[in-house]
Amino acid sequence: MILLAPILLLGLLALPAIWWLVRATPPSPQERSFPSLIILKRLTARQEDAARSPLWLLLLRVAAVALLIIGLARPVLIARDPETSNLPLVLVLDDGWAAMPHWNERISAALASAQPTLRNGSNVTLLHAARAPDGSMPEPFTTHDPHALSEHIARLRPQPWPVDRTALANLLRNLPELSRSRLLILSDGLATQSDDDLQNVVTKAAITQDMRWNGCDVLLLNASNGADGALHARVDSLGCNGRNVMLRAVSANGGTLAAYPFTVGKEQPVSLPALLRNQLDRLSIEGLPGPATTHLMGEADQRRPVGVLQTPGDSTPLVGSAFFLNRALSPIAELHSGDAPALLGAPLSVLIAPDGALSGDQTRARVLAWVRHGGMLVRFAGAGLAAAQSPEATNAPDAAPDPLLPVKLMSGMRQLGGPMSWGAPQKLAPFADQSPFAGLTPPAEVTVSRQVLARPETGLDEHVWAALTDGTPLVTARSEGNGEIVLFHITASPDWSNLPLSGLFPQMLERLIERSAGVSGNGPAELAPWRALSIDGTLAPPPQAARAIRADALANTMVNVTHPAGLYGPAHGTRALNLAQTMGPLKEERLLGKLLNPNGAQTDHPFGPWLMAAGLLLLMLDLLLSLKRRGLLGPIAAVLIIGATSIAGASAQSTPTSKVPQAALETRLAYVLTGHEDVDNVSREGLQGLSDYVSARSSALLGKPDGVVPGKDDLAFYPFLYWPITADAQADPVRTKALNAYMEHGGIILIDEQGAGSDIDGGSGAAVKAALQRVTDGLTIPPLAKLTDKHVLAHTFYLLHGFQGRLAGQPVYVARNGDESNDDVSPVIIGSSDWAHAWAVDSSGGTPFAVVPGGEDQRTQAYRFGMNMVLYALTGNYKSDQAHYPEMLRRLGGGATPESSGPTTDQDEEDAP
């Protein structure tokens, strides 16, 4: 033990004076003669004073003062440190990414290890093992002041790149006092390629010690596409396989797309539905933020959505155009097939139209409008397109240039080779430097036997992206509005060319897909750093030392301060550099000196405040005993007891004796408990987010949502009940009876299948629909109709034309005719849009789940539909009276006529298609 303010112990010299004052006796009584003793016998002593203070009271007071004086002297208990020496200390702090799991413990160990050396009057030198953000190695910090060292260490943070053992070895070589110092390395325990340099230097120190923490907490996440084209991930650690972690797939706005339990040391697939695959921004390990536990995907690695317009028979194996397009696009794109309205209703990067797919004026107009708004249309020629260029069609008086062609075409088609042709099939010419296909090598075996020819005219060369060896165009393109139209002058099947059978075909399509997303076909030769991963796993501006990387070397680049983990390249089309991609398996570093246990590094413990508190307690005890000796403790205690009783009684009177449900005191929404913690948490967070949204935008102030069990909890307090259906839900007669009574008395139930039957149901859609049939068996559900924008729910507060949740485009069903006894309100609303995930708000105020495909705009629409439902439940069907206003005004003499007002039937209750 030591004293930080020993001069204050001089106060102990006052203890004898205190002893004398306490033991001081009152003056001796004076003796006087009195003639009569009868009066004295009748006197009764009301208070007796001791001639002296008792010894125990004297000791108590002296001890209290002594404790206060010693506490003010700031005594400190020295931690046991068997390795303490009088030599100067050189501290080496590994502050790379691998030090993050035990960073606070490292800081405490550094301070604890330095305190004995500083008390002995020796210097402490601190060295950093990782480079600073400007690329330089931090200068050694030497001090003999404990306060300066504490302030310096408190400001330190680990760096998101590995340590530099070679640079650290050079710093140690330049320390002149190393041979006379104790060297303590707070190592991260991770082997590097430069460990031998450091091993040779540390032997020069007088004493070398190595302090390490548990390597099981150092995790490294890696992910890549497997041979099957699916995404696979693996979590490694330093020899502690078998640990279970939770891997989260996260979208660009921070929403969770999916969660997967992972076992450390085992590679597992990360299966995501096609609808969510393109939303994937990064993978991260739950609860362990950092650059090593975050895997960025990069925009260039995302699978772009590509639509293929269908034509009859085009999917026939080995014959149809769609067969070859699907085989070429499946590994490189998120593929969708269908007609134009279905495909253009969702986000697309490229729309591919085989020959004959653009028939119909409405289809062509819709596609043209989509291109002008930034889409890319890729067309393929064929017999239909060649026939459309006949002289009769092109020379008609009302004929106009086809706006969906990049160039004007000549009539018919050109045939190369065959019994009716003098020519031979043509090979592909090398791609020009300005072509999106530049850098690709046309195979010598790829030939073209038939093609549609572009009409020769001025400026044709500006539209040619690929040509044959005779100079005739193979691929032409032009801009249309904000988009582009591309034409392959051959078919998408091998009828006119064997290009669809070659490996060049998917490469050309991939270049077009990249171009549609703003990524140049060649890509820049060098990728400049755009964002870097910080130590907490978030994207931040790159450090000052960050430099560009050659595009062809990105996959083999080691992460360091000049090439930190993060995103490189243009903002639209970034490529990811991840920490694990070139590290290989984690290996433990050889010991650099004598191994020390971190648990033995303990800081000094000041206990002066505890002594002062004990002294004050003794003084309080002295006060109570003094009051008791004077007979005042009882009256004072009685007054305090009476006062406390009065306050408690007043509080008890203000508190109701009976327990009133909180839902009876404020309006609350409720959700049915399913027994699945994850589903119930999402329901609670979703209704909380909806309640906050409604409270902020209307006069309805909603409280916290409640989870209820129908049949056990009273549902009469809740106007709106959210019921998520899970695959294992079973029928329950008690619940059915309670829900029927709830609906009969005006309650509204929103039944949500949570995306069953969609691309995100994970294969459980059929089980959820079967569960819906089980649990609704016995419920009094009226005939249902599809919800349209004519229903009151579409304009209760907001005017809506869609009823979106986490998913868009899912049907919603309501009662065909409302319950007359309940103001014509539909007692049940059924859908599978997964509204709770769209409404959910976590404890930090964020929206943890992504919505697809519309993002935050779609989430806003989901909130608006939720608000319409809540106000519909609170106010009933009053808005439907607006349909009757013209007739009411006519009867009141307002001048409106039935003809002008339209039919008096309630259009809100029309049956949906």
C-alpha cells in the first residue's frame, strides 16, 4: 500500500487533542450549606450527566476522525506483480484488427504493467505495431508521468488493418536502451509473414515477455461463390472450431434480409431467394462488429435483374431462344421471365426481347417508355424482324421508323453459305477499343451464316459495337432518352450463328448488364478507394494513405493501410476488397518471450473513499448514540415514523386498489402471441413502429402494443388485432370462440401470412397456407373480396392505390359486404405482405428489416396503409358516406341531380375483380 498524499497524515497529530477534549470533565460542584433537607428529598432528577465520557464512545470518535484523515491521504493498494523489475519498460501494443475483441483488456493491462515501473522512477516507452492512417509508423511515446501515460493510452483505438511486424522490428532496433529494458509485447497472437524479423529483434532485450488473450475470440469471415454458383461463407478462428455464431445478411440501408446459424470452421451455403439476393450488401456476424467479421459484396458483385420476354415455344430445349438465353444468363444475373407488364412492374437492369416478343402496340409503347427512363433493351433478330423490313411494310404511306431499333434495316435477311449462296459464313472481327466488348477475344470457330443488314448511311459506324470480318454489323446500339437500345443482328438460338453456343455469348451479355448498371464494359484500369471499413465494421472515408488498386490485381491484394478493406472503383459499380480474401487460414504466432497471463495484470486499487465513508458512518453512529443517551432518540424517531406513515398513506390513497389494465387507460394495438420469440418480437416492434407513426400524424395517441393470447386475455380493450400465421399453428376452440366474440363486438383482425407463396417464404409457403386453414376453421369470416382502391381502406386517411408491406404486389382480402351491426366495417383483413417487418422499429429507432423491391418508398406506403387500417378500426366506415353526399344535397335542395351525382350505391363495397 502507498499514500498519494502522505502529508495529510499530519492530521493524526490532532488525535491527542481530540482525546483530551472528549475526556474533559465538568467543573467540580460547589459546596454550600442549606438549613433543610426536606425540600431536596422531594426533588427528582430529570437528567443525569456522566462525570466522564465512556471509553467506548471515546474510541469510536477517535476512530472516526482517524479514518477520515487516512482516507484524505489517498491510500492505494498495490496489485501483486511478480514480474516487476527496476528496469525501464518498453511496451509493444498490437493495435491491428485482431486486437479488437479484447481491446479494453489490453488497455487495462498496459496501464497495470506500467505502474510499477513508473513508481520506481523508470521510463515507460510505448510502441504501436500497426501503421497510422497516414501510412507512417507512430513515433515511440516515452514518459515517466503516470497521468500522461494514462491520457495517451485512453485515446488509442485499434486500426482496421493488420499489424506491420517489419516496421515494428525496425523501431525496436532503433531503441538504444532496448538491451537494458524489459520488453513486454501485448500480442494479438496472429501469425504473419514477417514474424521472423521480430523474433530476431526481441531477443536483444534484457527481459522479454509476451502477454496474450484467448484466440477463440478472433474470428474471420470469408464468403465466395461456390462451384454451384451459390454464395458460400465460412467463419474461422484460432483453433476453436465448433463455436456457434449468427450470420446476418444485410441490405444497403441496414435492414436484415436473413439470419443463419453458423458453426465456426465449417463452410455453409448462404441461400437467399432471388428477390432478396440482389438486395444483399454485406454479411456480418451478429454482435461482433469489425472489418474481420464483415464481408462486403460490392455493387459489381451483385446479380442484376434481367427480364426475358416470352414467346410461344421459345423455351424448347436445344431449340428455343429462351433456352439459350437462360443458360447464358443464369450464372451472371437474376433472371425473370414473363410478359412486358409483369417484367416492367419490378426493377430491371436489362430487358431482352427475342424475335417476335415485341408484338402489340401497347407492349411496344410500354417498353419504349421504360427505355426512355433509363432501361436497356437488347433485341435479337429473326425471321419475324426480317419480314417486318420488307418493301411493302417499310414503303407504306403511314410507315415510320421503328423506335425500338437502333439503326434502320434493309429488307429481308442476308444468307452466308449454304447451297443457295455463293458466300461463306463470316467470322467475328476484333472488337474496337470504344466498344463495350473491348478486351474480349472472339473465338475463331464462331461464325455467322445469316443476319439482318443495317442500311448504309452516314454515321452508321458510331452505332456499331461488333462487326463481322467483312465489316457488316453484328451488334448495333443507340441511345433513347436515358436508356439504350441494342440489337444483335442474329437470333438468340443457333439458327443463324453458333455464337449462342460459345463462351463469348454470356461474356457479351455480362458486359451489357454491367453497362446498364453504370459499369463500363472494360472497367477502369485502376480502382480508386471509395469507402473503407472502419474498426466497428461501418463504411467511412478511406484513410490518407489509401491508394488505388489495379483492377486485375484486386483479387490478390493483401489488406494493409494503403489498401484497406472496403469498396473500390466508381460509386456505381464498386468492387469489394475484404480482409479474408487473401489471408488464408488463421495461424497462431510463435511466442515472442515468456508467456504472461493477462489476468495477472491488475491495476492499483485506491481505497481512500471507502475509509472516508466508514469514518462518516461512525460519526453518524456517534450522533445516534448521543441522542439516545440524552433521551432524544425516541421522540425524534417517533416524529420520523409518523411522517413516513403519513406519506405512505397518502401515496396508497392515490393508487387504485384494483388493478386496471393499461389498455383501458390508453388506446393500444395488440398482436397474437405465436410462441415463436422471433415472430413475436417482430410483431411487437412492428406495431410499436406503426403506433408511433399514427401518433405523430393524427390525434390518435397510441400506447405500447400488447401481446395477447385469445381466450386468456380480454380483447375488448383493443380495436385492432394483428395475427401472424406460422407454419406450426394449430386449431384452438377456445381461441376461436374468443376471436368470434371479438369480431362480433366490432374488433378488426389483420391476418398476415408473412410472405407465404412469395420468393422470401423459404419454402414454407404451403405449410403456412395449410396452417391458415386450420386456425380459421370455425371463425365467422364473411365472404371475401380482393381489396381495391375503391374500398374505404384506400382513403381512410391517405389515398392509396396499393397496399404494400415488406412485399409489394401481394393481394389483400376484406369482407365483400361489411357487418351492418358494426357500421359496415370488415371484421377481418387477410394478406401475405408481411406488414410487421415493414413497420418494425428497433430500440435504437432504426428499421432493421429491408423491404423489397421498393426500398424506403415502399416502407412509407406500408406505414400509410397501416395508418389507414388503424383509423378504419377507430372510426368505422364513416368515409363511405361521402358517396351519398350528392343525393343528400339533392334532397335538401342543394341543386345536385341524380344524373350528375351518379349511382347511390356504395362504390366502396364493390366486389374486386
